Amino acid sequence: MSVNKVPMTVEGAKALQDELDQLKKVDRPRIVQAIAEAREHGDLKENAEYHAAREQQGFCEGRIQEIEGKLSFAQIIDITTIPASEKVIFGTTVDIINVETDEQLTYKIVGEDEADIKNNKISVGSPIARALIGKEVGDVAFVKAPGGDIEYEIDAVKHI
């Protein structure tokens, strides 16, 4: 049985590891302490603090398991260690120009969990990324959009 690895950038993996450390070293002990203090107040059926702390504990433990799972399936790709070429691959930062409007956009192609359009990070599975992957500087990529296909010319590919 082969396990499908999920591509992830170094930054994405570090962000998950930082969150995991926070949950395990700070949040988990704080919640355990809150449960212990709430227990000291007696009757647990009527104890709102106890129930709130137990609920927090459930969320915390669930998130720890989720992050550990994601990291165990991650194939961490450090784009800066891959020889630069003009080809669009996972992890590259791509400058594209809308052929019709001349608008220039820059996107970094990242893993599903790292996508953040406000910071110009698009998921490798997004329509734009799928249209760009494998193309080279000077190529035109056609992106299917609700309002019709959009043509983008690839202007630059950076390994940053």
C-alpha cells in the first residue's frame, strides 16, 4: 500500500510545526491545569468551567492529531534547492500577465493547506496553478473561469 505524499513548502511545514509546538507546549498544559482547577470546585455536572475546559481540550487534541497527520503525509519541497529553470513547478513564484488586460499578477504555487490568496499563494490544485504547471516563460496558459477562458502569458519563474 503506497501512501500519497502531499506537497508542502518549507514555510508551510514550519508554520504547522510552530502551531503544533504551541498546542503541545502551551495550550495543552494550560487546558489540563484549567480542568484540574475546575474539578476542585466540586460537582462536575453543574460546572460550566469544567465543561468549557473539556471542550477546549477536545479541540486542542483534535487539532494536534490533524497537524501530526498532515506533517506525516507531507513531502516537503524546498524550491531554493532545486536548480532554477524557466519551467513552472510546485513551489515556484510565477509572474503572469493577463493577455487581454495587460494586468500583471504574481503567485506562489503552494500546498492545499498553505493557499492564501491575500498573500498571493495559490493551491497547486487550483485552476490557475493547474494551467501553469509544466509551462515555461513565454508560454500562454488558458485558465477556465466562470466568465470564460482567461489567457495568461508566463513572464517570469522564480525559485524564492
